[in-house]
Amino acid sequence: MQQGIHPEYRPVVFRDKTGGLSFLTRSTAASDRTVAWADGRTYPVVDVETSSASHPFHTGRARLMDTEGRVELYRRRYGG
């Protein structure tokens, strides 16, 4: 492996602001902000829009699409 061309692989906290979930993992994601973790150390933090705590599929709030109803609506609207 060539030296100096790869991003730093280090512990990073990913935080889902919507779902209130934070987890510590290793990543090459860069961040200027930091957060104090439960172990007393400070880690870079990356805020994410969606995680398993807020995604409808994982939370059970997913809606099923009625594809037959959509086709009929299209046919009524555009006569096809």
C-alpha cells in the first residue's frame, strides 16, 4: 500500500439528529466538529439525515404503494 495517498481511517461518531441515535465506528469520513463520547474521549462527529433510528423501513412506519391504484389513476387522468 502506498504511503500518503489514503485518507485517515479512525474512530468517528455518526449522529442521526432526527432519530436521536449516535454510534461509534471507524471511518474515513472527515469532520471539523467533535463530540465527547461515553468513554471520556473526544471523537469527530458526522451528522446524518437518515439512519436505522429514523428510516421508515426500519421503524415500521413504511407505507405500501398501491401500484394498481396508481395505474388506474393514470389511465383515468390521461386516458390510456
